[in-house]
Amino acid sequence: MGTTRRIAARVRRGETFRQLSLAGRPLLPAPEPGNVWTGLRLGRPRQAWNLEDDDLHAERQRALDAVLTAVVPAACILAPPVARHPWRLAVRDQDASAVLQSLSQLPAHWEIREERHPRRITARPRLAAGGRPLPQIPDLEVVLDVLRHDGGQYLGDAVGTFARVDAEDWDAQSMRSLHTEGRLLSAPAPSMPIDLVYTWVDGADPRWRERRDAALRAQGSAGARAHDSAVDESRYLDSEELRYSLRSVHRYASWVRRIHLVTDGQLPHWLVPGHPLINVVDHQTLLGGSRFNSHAIESALHRIPGLAEHYLYLNDDVFFGRIAYPEDFFAAPGISRFFPSDLPIDPGPATGEDLPLMAAAKNGRDLISARFDLEVRTKLRHTVHPQQRAVAEQIEAEHPAEVAATRSALFRSATDLSLASSLHHWYAYALRRAVPAQPNYLYVNLASPQVGQTLDALESLRRYDTFCLNQEQAPASAATRHELSTHLRRYLPTPAPWERPEQRS
């Protein structure tokens, strides 16, 4: 029944037709250089530009440049860019026919449409990655609003864009708007350096397993026992999610200044050592030794040498799903966003019977209550965590004993705080340095019986700004890991610049 539903869902989304049309590509003549055939529209084959550089922010700038180059010498006025919206240009009605003719000469992967009410021309590049067509990306489109001449003015009919431009001021406005600074994207905005921090472990590494097992034996000899959840193999399993999460950064969030990868004496086999954008930070440097407790590791992230004041913390099972902007995560310099969940924190104090995640949430709730007289009732969503180094430093300065206890715990324990994933957000909120928001994101439990159908829809529709692919309990089955690997290769097929050439796949 599950397989039948999955096939039916693919048919409803149009994937079956797309696959059939793609299967006929070998029968078609060669497309333009750099292009691939992507299917049929009104019975005619369509081409898309096959991305070699997967940076969509750079592609957005190239789209605008291509249109502006095509419509010269018509004087256009460029509106300030808006995240997740097309570029907007104003053209005079007497130039519209020449502009439309010029745009029709763009390469074959461009789609040009003219509308009459309101009158405008839309130039849309069709893109593909790894030979597979990408869905429509509004950020890369260029909409040219045609303004009609009325006396000494040009008037526009479209809502939310150019309404009125004095005829005598048109050329001057065009020059100002197309100046180099005026054409810069709003990302990053606010204008500030933003870093990104990952924590990563390869649980199959025999030397790492020896260190972990020795720590477990020592803890047992001291009369302490780690919670079963704290040593679950799923917590340390590596299915190369980090490789694809980093690809999503390059494709959708290339504005990050630097990426810091916190590891325990390990390095992904596919990573170029010493790549200038990747800073590998060892547990020994940050914590004085190995930790097998994500809460302990999180407690020291703000101590990474050279870390920007504003940074994003991600687990390797979190991915950017669409083009992202800094303002998604920071409302302004010194003001981060955070994403409360609707899942409640259980009542009562933390105990050894609690799952470590729940115990840490309870401890953070109680600390916030004591420090600010603020009631925290819910967890945080498992997505991107915007952070401010100054807030983390204040938490440590005001609660040194609690932070030190968390940092020293080799395995998750009932006394832990979840500093980066939870406490930081509520603390910043109480300090009026964070604002709550609701992300456009999807959480996928890989243990769900419907995971295959969910991953199909996620890859096909690409509706979410971020998504998390998490195995909640016990290691994933071979079938699930195959589903995960297939999904990630289809969603993010293009290697990032920091991947070893011989390891790219």
C-alpha cells in the first residue's frame, strides 16, 4: 500500500510526465552549449542552463546583468532588491517593443513572457543542477514594469512597485539606480560578518570509538552510568549528511564569511584540508579533550578563535532548502531570530529518568525563571540556530558553575544545559536581543514508515527554506540510509569547492 501511495503521489506532482519527457533527451539534437533539455512545454522541448557553480546568490546577480546587457540602450530604473522576490525594473512604454525584441535574443534557457494587465515583461532563467531541472526560483527572475507616458510623468499600474516617475528625471534616476552600489544585493543584510558553525563526528572511526569506549568504562568504574539515549549509536552515525549540508550552504547561503567545523581529531575524507573557507576546530583546542556530549560541545562554541559576533549553529542533519538571506536569521545587528516549537517542556525538575534533551530543556527553563522571572514552556525547533557571541559569553559569565558542569560532562547527563540550541535563545529574548519567528521548515523523522514519500515530495516541490532529516532513535536501517543518500544526491548533486576532486560524487 505504501508503494502504491508513493507512486500515485509522484503522478499527481507531475514527476512521472517529467521523467518520461527527460527520457527522450538522447533523441533530441544537442542543446546550446552549457544547456540540457529539461522537458516539453506546449509540445516543444525546453532547455535549462546546467549550473556548474551552484551559488544561487551569484546566479541572481548574473540574471540581472544578463537582462540589463540585453536591453541596452534602453534606460531602465532598478528597484531595490527584495528577498524572495524578482528583480524589478521600470521601462518606458515607448521602449517596450525594443526591450521585448532584445530580450527574445537571450540564450535558449531564458523564458520571456509579456502580460497586458498590468503591462509587464518577465524574463525567467530556467536552471538545472546535475542535469535535473530546478523548480522556478522567483529571486532569479527579472520583471520589467512598463510605465505609460502621461503628460510630464510616467505612471505604473502594478501594485507595490513604480507608481510615478517624472519624465525629466527618468534618465537621472536610471543612472543612480544602476550605479554599482545600487545594484548590489541586499544579502548580507544587515551588513555584518556572519559565520557558520557545525559539530560533526564519524562514529565508525575505530580510534574515536576507542576513546568513547574508554570514557564509558572510566565513567562506569566511577559509579556513574550514562543514559541509554546518550550512547545510542544513532547519535554518532555518519551518513555523509555534512557533505550535503555544506553543499546547501554553498548553493543557498554563500554569504557566510567562514565555516567552522568542530570535530574530535577527525576530518571528513572528502574535505580539502586547509581550505580557506573551512576552519577545522579540534575538541582538544576548544574543550581540552574529547567530548561525546553535544551539550558539552555546544557550551564552548563561542570560544572558537576568530569566530564572528553573529553566527549560525547547525547540526549536520539540517539543510538549507531554498535561497536564504541573513535577515532570515538576524533581524538587525545584535538582534537574532529564534524559532520556538509547539512541543511543551515537561513539568517538574530534571531527573535521571528524563531523556537528556528533556532534562537540558528543564534546566534551561529553571535557569531562565530564576534569572529573569520569565516562564518558558516550549522547546525550540530543530533547525538553524542564530547565535551572538556576546550573549553566550554573558551566559557563561553569569552562570559559570552550570556552564562548567555541562562542559565537563563527557556524556549527556541530567545536569546539562543546552546552551546553543535552547538556552541562548531564551536568554537573548529576555535581554531583548532576540525576537521569536516561525520558520518555513520541515522536520523529517527518518524512522517514519512514510519517509520515502516524504523525501520524494521534499525534493520535487522544494517548498521549505530549511529542513532537518533526523533519525530519532536507533541506527537507520540500510533501506533508510539508501533513501537518504538518494534524496541528498538528487537535491544537491553539485560538489562544493571544498570537496576533494577525487571524492566528488
